[in-house]
Amino acid sequence: MKRLLIPLAAVLPAAVVHASTDPAKLEFFEKRIRPILSENCYSCHAADTKAAGGLRVDDLNGLLQGGDGGAAVIRGDAKGSALIRRIRHAEERRRMPKDSDALDEAEIADLEKWIDDGAVWPAEEIPSYIGKDRTKYENLRRSHWAWQPLTTPTTPAVKDAAWPAGEVDRFILAELEGRGLSPVGDADRATLLRRVTHDLTGLPPSPEELRAFTEDAATDAYENAVDRLLASPAFGERWGRHWLDVARYGESTGPSRNIPYPHAWKYRDYVIDSVSRDVPFDRFIREQIAGDLLPGEDGKERDRLLTATGFLALGVKDVNQRFKIRFQMDNVDEQIDTVTRSVLGLTVSCARCHDHKTDPVPTTEYYSLAGIFTSTEDGAGVRNKMGGGGLDYYDGEKLVRLSTDNAPPPDPVKAAELRRKADEAKKEWDEIRGTPEGLKRNANGQPVQRAYRLRYEKAQADLMDLTDPAARGLAVHGVREAAQVADTQVRIRGEAERLGPEVPRGFPQIFAVPGAPAIDPAQSGRLQLAEWLTHPGNPLTPRVAVNRIWKHLFGEGLVTTVDNFGVTGDTPSHPELLDHLANRFVAGGWSVKKTIRELVLSRTYRLGGDAPANLVGVDPANRLLWRHAPRRMSAEEIRDTILAVSGKLDRQPPSGAPVEKLKMIEMRDNGQEAATVHRNANTSLGRSVYLPLLRGVTPRALEAFDPVGQTLVSGRREETTVPSQALFMLNSSFVRGQALALAGGLVAGDVSAEERVRSVFLGAYGREPQNGEISAALALLDEFENAPHETLQARADVQAPSDADRPIVADAQAANPDDIPRDDQTTAEEVVEAGDARTAAWMTFVQGVFASAEFRFVR
């Protein structure tokens, strides 16, 4: 922290003077070196070209970072610099520059002298916005509520002392009484159990659980139910999914060239396990940011910590980027954005190109953070390459090796043979690639060279299957310390190659953290960053965390902008309550389960959903919490609840994931890989958190109800109500299949029709049906079952597969025509055709229940 306190005025002159202390060297560069590079290299290796080999020579950073083959220039070492080696290469085909006469000895000597003298390059002009007056920023730091230290508010007194069940209720009731308002009555027991079961597990209570709870007269029945739910494996799956939203979890790189992350599921399982075990939230954050730097008592624990750093590695990546430095800085920006939004609720990434427009984050502080991440190696296992194909984007050496390597080593004889074949195939591919012979078309209209490329890729894949640690389950996507740990420079206007002054690594100064750690010069600074984020004196981390917990239980956060606590975000509806909860969270060991338990046991949480006109008129948005507002289930909840009610839900967590079978090659959205992913999702009966979640390939059973976007931190999902959702419930093969499954079980049971209707209501709605509902349901069933055959067919036609479903089936059949479960495609029409009008009637009734608003909403 002391390093960050160096006045900016002292940093800037040093950077400028350092770059211009020797005018003679600068003049030598401009007169002798830049003309050589411009005339001989820019045509292939500049920003406005394809940058052959990913190398740019029109900027210093491009030369120092290098392209696909590594650094082109090593300052002070001309002989060790790849640029000089290629210029002097004995083989004409590999000598640079191509397509022109070789450089003469005088020009080469000038280049060598320039490199040996330190590769001096003119400094960028420093924009006026760097180092400008910070008066406005200082005022913001002192005035904005979120950046002040946590307060210790006194629990307020209330007039109705009998109503509160705890301190949380007193804060809520005091605010209501101050407005002359009173809360509505409590929810009935069945509604309450359905609410808390969904909120804590994402699943409905079983009919047996409902009956047992409603008949339990013990004063601690509800408390016991809450403890049971918190201890269930389903809790970790439900609340782990909440964090995966925040962690922008996805199993592929995303746009441009979509490359799978076949080991991402290990991070997913790490999250679910940590939430289930109630790992303290501060520890949970430290593990994900700096797990590789934390001690582990044994190999299993060390592997767990390495897996945790997948948080930083599994973001969106533009692997089709031409330039390595732009690829690196884009990934650094994505990591900064993820860390600061997820933990602090701050949009620090807005300061990449200029000082933050609304929050007091200067661009220099952004690059203080950037230095931490440029000193960190991204171990996602991918690299950038413009226009690559096959395994070009995969780099197994970049994956993070696990510490426990119990797998037998590969057969050395077989490995040597496969390596020989791969080398031969590569040589043949290199020799024909781009040649007139290779570009000729064969009888199928394809370039002749394509067969050579496919042969090389096949040989390469065979070798990797045997020797690649990842293929043998010995690696994960994560991060590690970089080989070179150093501060980085401000990038002018955010452009990766335009280097401004170097700034020391450190943390944003937007708020004070007394006793915060100092950056260890020998490390990246991630460990100290993790400690700073979770320091008890950091006011934002606990506020953001408890606000997200509140949002998941009450529908809205005390601060509605859960990912933005900055100036453009909302202000808290109950600021004293927010700080009260944050203090208790830290004092209680950062336990998420304890905080959830306290909130769901509150009287406020147990309120009913009535909406009297007088209260709606005063507070239509229910910001004062005078009732419990209904919420629509998430996409995963709807699917999981349908499976649970139908009796088909497989609650056993899977071992691994379908995506782990995919190679790290580009995956087309309409190709065989995507079809395979869809097929796995369509046939899965497990919980939705375990479905394949590649970016851009959303499982069909989730896409209608606003699944998370997977590109940015999402503490709050978008929620829409559109006609396609009703059409999904009507036409989806998944909904039809589960309705048929439940209908078949109902018809096979030896109970009355009235009891069957009751069981459907209990499973789907969490309540007993009213007499009018039973009679209406029985009338519908009787009319459907006894209608003429032609009428049944006409009604069933409405449930025929939609056009949106047909391509999915076609894709999956094309990939594997024998692996499509026929019952998931069954329509009511086919059930009628089979002569089973009774089952068709119950299938239609169940599907209508699934499609109802009461089913989709938790009240």
C-alpha cells in the first residue's frame, strides 16, 4: 500500500525522463532503425495487416511480447533475440524479410546495436487526463455511502414489540411504523414451506414433507425444517448456482471461435462443494483469487485450491485476436471486471481507457490492478491465433497441472511412434500449405492441402490423447504466477501497445482499508489482493455479499443494483439494516448459512403475499417489506421442479460432465459438437446446474425463461414475460415428456381420480386443491377421455412439436440417430392414436398445471 501512496506527480516525470534521457539513442532509432522496420517488416507485421505469426514490429510492446514463437526482441541481447536469428537464418525459406532482398550487413549491424543498447523507443505523449486534479474524486470518496466504513447501528425500538421475531424485524418494522404502516399477516404453513424449500434448494417440498409440516404442532417445526434444508445436498446446488452466475461460469470461450473448456466442471463442483460445506465466504474468495498461493495440507487440498482459481480463468476469451498483447490485456480486463464487480460491486473496468466518469477510480489505479494480473499467467489452456483451425487454439502447457498425479505414465514406445507420425504429418502439411499444388481443387471441390491438414490434426490429436496431462485428467483451467512478475504501464486510451508511465501494483484507493497488506515485490500481488478484498476493514465486500443473500430471499436487494454499489447504483432502502447484517456476517465467521438462517427465520420473511390497496398506494414496489412479494422461478428451478413433480428427477450428482469429452477445437453452433451437447442436455434427468453450459449453446429446456448470460457478473438475472414462454410450455418435448411420465404413473395407481388430482396439486402447487378446483379438473378429464376420437386428435394436434424443437431433434439424430429417447418426443395425439385416451387426458391436465402461473411462481 505504501508504494501506491507515491504521489502521481513523482511517478510521471520519472517515466518520461527514463524514455528520453539519451537523445542520441532516440535519434539513432528514428534515422536508422524505424526505416528498416517500416520498409521491410510493416507489410506483414503491423497493426493494419494480418500480423503474420501474431507478431507486430510497429510498436515496442509487440516486439518484446512477440508472436506465436515468443519474444522477438530481448533488450540488451541481440544474439538471443529471435528477430536477429530470423534475419540471419541460413535457410532462405525461413529467413526474414520474405519476398525481398535480404538486409545488408550494415542494416543488420544497426539492428544488433539498437537491441544491445536497450532497444530504445520513443515514449508516448502522456495525455492530460493522467495526473489531473483529483478534487472531485476526493469529494466523492468522502460523500458516497458505499465507500464509508461500516457503521454499528443500534437496533431500533418499535411500538408493536410483540411482532418482531429478531433484530432484522425491528429494523423493518421501525421503518414501517415511521410511515404509519403495518405489515400484512403471516403466510400459511403450506405456502411458507413451499417458499423456503424453493429458496433454499431450488426444488419443491414433497407431498409427504408438506403433510408432515402442516400437521406438526411443535413450536420449533419451522426451525427444524430450515435446518434440514440447509443441510441437504440440494442447498449447495441451489446456492452454488447463484455464485456461478456471479462468476460468469461457462464451459467454453464464447464469441469469435468458441473453444470448449472441458475441465470447467471441476470448478463448478468446487463451488457446489464449498457452498454445501459453508466454507467461510472470506476464505471462499481468497481461494478463488489466490488458491495456488495458499498452503494445502495434502495433495487433495492443493488440487482443490488450484481448481478454485478457475474463477479467474473461465471467462470469455477472443482467441481469434491477432495480437498476443491485445489478447493478454483483454483477458486482464475481463479478470479485473469479474473480481471487482463480484466482490466489491464496483465497475473498475470502466477506467481502462480513461479515468472513471462517475466513480473515483483513476486509470492509474486500474493499471495498478492490471499489474497484478499481467504478473499472473492465465492457465485456461487456450491461446490466440487469427484464423486458426483444429487444435491451433489449444495449448496444453498453459493448463494448470494438478499436484496429485496417480495416473500411470504413457507408454514411451507408443508415444514415440505417435510423435514421429505427428512430426511427419506436420512436415507434409507445412510443405504443401499455401503452395499452388496445395490450393488446387480435388474432385470434391476441396483444396488438395485440406487432406494434409486433417491428417496432421488427426496425428496431433492421437498424440495428445496419450500424452496430454489434461486428457488423462491431470490438469484444470486456472491461473499461476507468471514467469516474470513486474509492474505494468498505463495503456494510452486503453490500447494495449501504447505504453504510458509505469505504475506500481496495488489496490483501488476508493475507500480506506486500515491495516491492509502490502504487495510482495516477489509475487504477483494476487494473494495480497485477496487479503485486501476480505479484510475486516473493507466495507464493500460484506455489504455486497449480504445484499445478494437478501436479494435471493426477498426478490430485491436492499440495494437493488446488486452488482453496482457506485454512484450510478441504487441507494439502500434500509442502510442501517444493511450495515447491521454486514457486521453480523463478519462477526459470525463469514458464514453464508448462518446469515440465510437468520433471514428465513425472521417474521419479515414469513409474511404473506396479500396486497391491500392502501399499502400498494403508499409503496407499490414493496421497498418497505410490508409483504413477501412473489417471484418467478428461475429457468433451472422450473425444469428441476417439473422433473421432481413427475418423479423423474435424478438427484445423484454426476461424475464429470459431457463437455469433458470435447476436444479444444472450435465448436460450431450448428455443428455436430453442438448437437451432441443438446442431446446430452435433452436426455439428462439430473439437476440443471449439471447440464452442459457452453457459451452460445443454451440447453433448450432453459432458454425460454431467461437463463444467465454467462459473459458478465450477474448477481441479478434479467426477467421477462413473453409469449414464447407460453409456447414453450405448450410445445416443448421436455414438458410433454414429463407430463406423460406423471400421467402414466397416475393412471397406473390404484387410487381415485380425486386423489390423483390432489397429488398433482400437492406436488406442483404445494397445497391442497379447493373443492371447485377438484370438480373442474374431473370435468375436464371426463370430457377429454370420453370425447370422440376425432375431437381428441384435434385437441392433441395443438401439442405437436414446434418448429423450434424440430432442428434440435434433427441435429441430434444426425449425430447419433439411435440415441433419441422416443418417449420424450411423444405427443398427446400419439397417446390417443395408441388407444389410451385416459392417459392422454391426464397428460393434458398435468401439462396445463405445469403451464400455469401458480406453478411458475413462488409466493
